Amino acid sequence: MATVKVNLNERSYPIYIEAGKLGQLSTSIPDKNRQICVITNPTVAQYYLHPLLNKLAEHHVTVFEMPDGEQYKSLSVYSEVMDQLINAGFNRDSAIVALGGGVVGDLAGFVAATFQRGVDFYQIPTTLLAQVDSSVGGKTAVNHPQGKNLIGAFYQPQAVLIDTDCLQTLPERHYKSGLAEVIKYGIIYDNDFFNWLEHHTSELKSRDTDSLIYAIKRSCEIKAEIVALDEREKGVRALLNLGHTFGHAIEAATHYGEWTHGEAVAAGTIIASKLAEVTQQLSASDFRRIYDLMSAFGLPTKGPHMEWSQWLEYMQRDKKVKDGKLHFILPTSIGSAAVFKDLDENKIAAVITECC
Ligand SMILES: NC(=O)c1ccc[n+]([C@@H]2O[C@H](COP(=O)([O-])OP(=O)(O)OC[C@H]3O[C@@H](n4cnc5c(N)ncnc54)[C@H](O)[C@@H]3O)[C@@H](O)[C@H]2O)c1
Ligand SMILES: [Zn+2]
């Protein structure tokens, strides 16, 4: 089993990565007879809930199945979970387990952060995006009609349990979306990892177990290192948002549904990389490698067509705006990135026109 540690002093925790060990959770949750609420959705439950419940037989488990979809990462579903916990007599020694993708994980984490001012929280992420990104780092949230993730908390789990076999049932589109975030780690942080990805596209496309374990482990290590340096995103953690300012604009403009998050991040990363090339931060050959790797995984390399005024409006609504100025994360080579402000708007507009 591969283990990655997230070092955050008293909030440190392990990430366990293994194929076919969904049930290890029972050995990770200390003490018997705990009250546990497993939060999941019907899509995930059909495959993984029963094997998990079998392993949790020593505890008092209740299950909350939320409907499947981003629109249910909401205050009203949050409130339904709270009702269920209170009605079932859950107390401060209880634990919350998230079994699902980022939607389930974000909502369950916010429940864990706030129920009785915080109870133990375990993540069992079942999408690639959740395994390499959302389950690690402690960001939890629900959406508000005015915007995504507007209500939430930083709350670290006790442990993250990753079973790479869960990815075998993940629909192709969602699987590819997770790969966009994996590529992001190579671009911002690790040239060797990027090289490795270039040489293992076919293994990853066929969801080969050993390649998945390595790619997930390396992604989690990078995220863990960055989060340990900057838990609350005051500095370096912002680099994890490569491609996201453009990506969030694409998601918002297409009403969160037409594009998956990973697809939008892929196109956003191409725009950011082109902008870096045009402003002479990134070499043309590095731009080409980024473009080619996204293409090799079948990820979008072009954004949707929108007027510049629309882009501006959506980008300004994104949380990355500070002092009224747009900040952009741009790659400076393969393996490093930096934050740029005061970029010439005409250049940004021209790059967007070229890339969409
Ligand atoms: N907290 C963070 O740091 C962070 C980071 C990135 C994204 N997010 C959030 O994550 C969410 C997106 O997460 P996601 O991409 O995992 O989407 P998701 O949770 O909606 O999952 C995608 C789809 O796959 C299904 N699914 C999940 N696991 C499956 C499996 N093993 N087999 C078959 N189907 C499966 C889900 O039911 C859903 O239909 C967004 O809400 C986003 O804001 C959070
Ligand atoms: Zn993302």
C-alpha cells in the first residue's frame, strides 16, 4: 500500500492508496461501536456501499444518500443531513464518512466541520478528481444560488482512503476530467512527473492499476506538500488554480453542466499556457508539450466562444480577484508556475480569441 502524509501539525493525516481495499476503513477508524454516518449517492452506493458496510459491522452505521448532482451540494441537503444526525442521536464522538466524488466529499466535509462544532471525518473518494484533488487539503463547502462553494470551511479529514479499483466504474468523461488535474500537478510542480505522464498515456487511458497508483500518489504528494506550506491559500496554494480562472468562467458561462470541471480546467490551462508563451514566460516548445499531453488524453484544448466582456465578467466573479485586479497563474516552464497581475488586457483578449 502507498501512503502519503499530509503534514499539518496536530491536523496531520495519512492518505492510503491501494487497489481493492475499500474496506480498510474499519481499521482506520479507532474504537468500536462508534456512531458513523456514511454520506453517499445512489450511483456510487450501487457499487460500493455494501462492501463498505460489511467492513463497518462493528460500528453503528446510518447512511445518508443524497441525490447525484452538483445542484445537491446545497444548504438544503446539508440541512437534511443535520436533521438525520440530530434525530438519530449522533454526538461529538460520531464520525462522518464521505463515499463518493467531490460533490459528496465537499458536502460531507462541511457537515463534519460544523456538526457539534466538528466531528471526525473520513474521505473515501471514488472519482479520479476526488482522489487527486478534492479529498486532500481540507476545503469543504456547499454552493449558494449566487455561486459555487460560497459557504464552507477549512476542515481536514482524519484519513483519506483511496481505492483505485473504484475508478473502473467511473464514466469516461469523469475519468478524463480527473486527468486534467493530474497534468496540472506536473505543469506547476514537477517536470519529471510531466515526463512520466507523457510516457504513460496509454497505460493511464486504459486505467492500468500500477500506473494509476503512481499517478495518484504523486499527485497527492504534490498537493500535500503545497497544502502543508500554505493551508489557507495565502500564497503558494494559489498555484493549484492553474487554468481555473479561465475554467471557472467556462463553467459559469455554460451554466455548470455542459462542461465538466476537468474539461474546463484543461481548456483553461491551454489558455493560461498560451498567455504565458505570448508574454514570454514560457517557451513555445513547453507550450506545445502541454498542448500535446492534454490532446493525448482527449481533453479539450479549445474553450467555447464568448465575447471578451463576458469573459471579463465571469473572471471577475471568480474568487481569485484581489484589489479589483485579475491575478493569473501562468506556467513559467514545465514544473513551475507563478502568479501574474497587471497583464495587458488586450493580450489576454487576443489569446482567448486564439484559443476559443
Ligand atoms: N474541496 C476541494 O478542494 C475541491 C477541489 C476540486 C473540486 N471540488 C469539487 O468537487 C466537485 C466535483 O467532483 P467530481 O468531479 O468528483 O464530481 P462528482 O462528485 O459529481 O462525480 C462525478 C460523477 O461520477 C459519479 N461517480 C462517482 N464515483 C463513481 C464511481 N466510482 N463509479 C461510477 N460513478 C461514480 C458521481 O455519482 C457523479 O455522477 C465539485 O463540486 C467541485 O467544486 C472540490
Ligand atoms: Zn480543479
